[in-house]
Amino acid sequence: MELVYTDLENGVRKVDLKGRLDIEGADAIDLKFTAISATARAFVVVDLSEVDFIASLGIATLVRNAKAARLRAGNLVLLNPQPNVAKVLASTRIDQVLRVCSDLQQACAVVLGGAPLA
């Protein structure tokens, strides 16, 4: 699992994940992901477009960091998951807890505005 992040001009931190977000993948990124998304007030968009598999531990990593971001008056949304990953998010109903967006502009607006789930 690879993790790269970019701070956008609008104050949003875009985190790009690539690979399998399974036990090994979640373990590989956990500390760095927590450090960049949950240790200070942050507005984070997590790009899942290059994540080809997600397991329960990967979902737990996303949810835990989203909760931590919200406790610090920040927010975290998911961006553009592949169809198989989106299906897992929907079947576990995580998409009802974490907002999932299909494009970066929408994701930035949601993460900055704290728009509730539809």
C-alpha cells in the first residue's frame, strides 16, 4: 500500500492511496495516515481510485481517522472508489457514515462545508 499526500491551495489535504487496503496495507499506512489526517484540524479527501481491494481493517482505519478528524473540528471524505471498493463500502454501510464523492471539486466542497450525508 502506498500513501502520498498533497496540500491543496484551498486548505484541503488530498491523500492518494494505491494498492490493497487489507491487513498488510492498513498496517503499512496506519501511522502515517493518522499523523496527516487526525493529529490536527484537517480537511482530508482520501482518493481511493487506485485502491483495488478493501478489507474490514482498511475500513476501520478510514472510519477511525474520520472520527478523529471530526473531534478536532475537521472532516474526512472519500473520493472516487473503484466499483468493487464502492460495493464493499455500500454493503458495509460505511458510505452512510463517510461521505463518498465522485469528483475532487465536489469532495473539496463537502469536506470544507461539512455537508451532511444525503
